[in-house]
Amino acid sequence: MGFSVGIVGLPNVGKSTLFKTITKKEIDISNYPFCTIDPNVGIVKVPDKRLAKLAEFSQTEKIIPTAIEFVDIAGLVKDAHKGEGLGNKFLSNIREVDMIVHIVRGFENGNIIHVGGKIDPSDDIDTINLELILADLETINKGLLKIQRDVRAGKKEAIELQNVLEKYKLALENEKFANSVELSENEKKVIKGLQLLTNKPILYVVNVNEDQKIEENSILPEIKNKLFIPIKFELDLMDLSPEEVQEFKNETDLDENVSSLDDLVKNCYELLGLITYITTGKIETHAWTIKKDSTAPQAGSAIHSDFEEKFIRANIINWQKLLDSGSMSNAIDQGLLRTEGKEYIVQDGDVIEFKI
């Protein structure tokens, strides 16, 4: 099960630097607008300290973490929805990802051009948000036009779709995101497949200097899902060993509100509504990505479709309880290993053995 995160923002705010650092890939991060035209794609491991502990417990030969795909999408500019700055191409790239990480500039540097001429994170966000809203509004208007004949003919499906599209249109015309519209379960089914940009989860990342002092509510106080990350500082740490990184961070006066790239990946994972379950044994300890509230058979399909279709039962234990028990045989003797059926809702950190 693959999930992708699109990195967006105005030109020269640190998108490509973030992408290079988080994916460890060499790309062009030149200081000029539109140096990124085709999106760069990289796979990023989701940090999970549980895997190493379980691997040691099971004397595992190999550890396989779960991962998320990051896509570096070129800088959007005002009027991108009209095609400005290769806008149509970039907006289509955003449409293909599952969520958005929106980078805004919070650092001062006279050597790096700001396309708006000033450092104003709120204004940067308003510029990008408006472009996403206008692009979605164009999608909605095209959709309404396309179904008019069927609506006039009284077709039930077309009328239901029109009602939902009109709800979205009203919100967008009032400069509100599509995800602010409340829909019934039936309306969600009617609209399934409509890839609106403003329906995607968004995490805002303020790119700051490593010595910058931050009051959490002084920058973008109205936004809940935000992180402050010194992206250039993280780039400087990229080639250091874990021990050197920790030493370097200890010597740097980082503000307590500053986050790391690991925090970014974990936040993306959570905003996408994902959890991890684990399989462990002598050959490998493997993390598997699934949506929250997945049943045991649905979770099994992450390994192979046969695991869902031919599911019989699953032996399940929480990862920490397994470690605390000392061995699988002890866990069984203590009654900690449970047998669950098709209705069981898998929990984050479950260690599972499937029976098919």
C-alpha cells in the first residue's frame, strides 16, 4: 500500500532542499524560480524504534521499515491555475499525491530571492491556498457543466452529484477548502474519485534558521498542523553519523519549538490516517502500513491479497507486551497472545501472525 506526499510552496522557500535532505537524493537546488520542473520522487523510511527492539528479540536477519513517497513539486506562483509559471503542470502533480506538505519561508537571508519581495508566511500561504481553491473551483464548474444534460433528464445519480458539487462550489467561492464541507456517507460515495486539491490533508512547515527563536503562536497562530524546521541545518547534518548528529545538535542552541525531519515524517503518517503493524521472525522484522480502523483481513492484504481472501484467523500481541514477556512461549503461557477473527480492528503496534 503506497502513499505519497507532495512538497509545495512558492519558489525559493526550501522545498527542494527539504526533499534532498529527507530522501538523501542529489537534485538541483539552485537559487532561481522553477529550477524544479519535473517532480523529483523519493522514498522515505518512517522512523520506528520498535523495529530494532523486535529484531533483537527475534534475532532477525533483516529489518524492513514502512515508507512514504515524497514528491518535490516545483514552486507555485500567483495565477498558477491560469497556467502561470507552468502552473497547470504543477497543479496536476499535486492532484496525484495523497497529502500536501506546504513549505513557507520564515528565515531571513538577503542572498536568497523571495518571489513576493518580503518574508510573510501568512501571505505565502494565502497565495498558494487561493491557487488551490481556484483550481478546484475550475474542476467543480467543469463537472457541473458535464452533467447538465443528465440533470435535465432527471437522472437520479446526476442530481445527487450536482447537489454535492454545488456544496463544494459554495465553499470554494467563499475561499474555504473543500475539506470544510460536511458530507453524509452517501454523498461521499457519490463524489468518490473527485480529486480536489483542497480535500487533501495539509501539513505546514515553516523553514527557519537554526538559531531562530520561535514563539509557537507568533507565526501562523491560526494554523494547527504546523512544524518549525531549520531545513538548511538539517541538510548540513545529512552526511553525519547518528552520534555526530546528536553532538552537533547538543552544541546548537535550537529553540524548543523546532522540529526534526523525523517529526515531519511521523506527522505525515498520522495526518494520512495510517498505522503500523509488525511481523517478526528469524528471517525479517517487517513493518506494514495500513489505514486506521482496518480489520485483520484488510491488514493482511498489505502483505498479499491472498491474506484477505483466504483469512482464517490471526494471532496477535502488542509489541511491548511481547518484549516484556521475554519470549513467545512465555507470552503464550501468560495468555498474552490472542486469537482474533475477521472483525478484529488492528491496532498500531500489533505484532501479527496470519493464518490463511
